[in-house]
Amino acid sequence: MRDAFGDALDRMARREELERLRAEAAANKRTSVAAEVAEAVRRVVERHPDTMVTISVESAGDSTGFTVGWVNDAVAISPGPVKDAATKLADLIRRDHTLLGPDPD
């Protein structure tokens, strides 16, 4: 017969494993979205020679950046720039200046 302490440890281990699986699934979902976007853009760029597209996919605070363009007569997908925190903040303020607070009278 197991004691209460052993049962509690088993529950904690199961909970940690579940949290790890949830985080892994969330990461795969974001990767999947970025991969789908990259593939869609790749198909468009294939039809338009001499075209290069830089993309940033943002999800749940994470950014995935990549560039799709022609390299040596073929379309390639390569890592691209990812917005840093200061750039994200500037974009937010540009979209909604009230984030800075009320205007002084």
C-alpha cells in the first residue's frame, strides 16, 4: 500500500508531464502556422520571378521571421528578422496612442 507522500509525488509527476505535453503541442501549433504561411508564400513567389518576401508570424508573444525568395534559380525559405520588444512596443503605440495614458490638458 502506497503512502500519501508517494501518491502526491505521482500526481505531481503526471501534472508536470501533462504541462510539458501541452507546451509542446502549443509550440508545434505555432510552428505549424509559420510553416503553412511559408509554404503558401513560397507557392506565390514561385509564380513571380525576382520576388522576395519577408514575413513575421506572431503568436502568443512569440515571433517567427523568415524570408522567401529566389536563390540560384529556385525558391528558398530562410530565417529572417524577428521583431524585438522595442519594435513591438512602438508598433502597439503607433496603433493605439492612448496606451501612453491620458493627454495632459
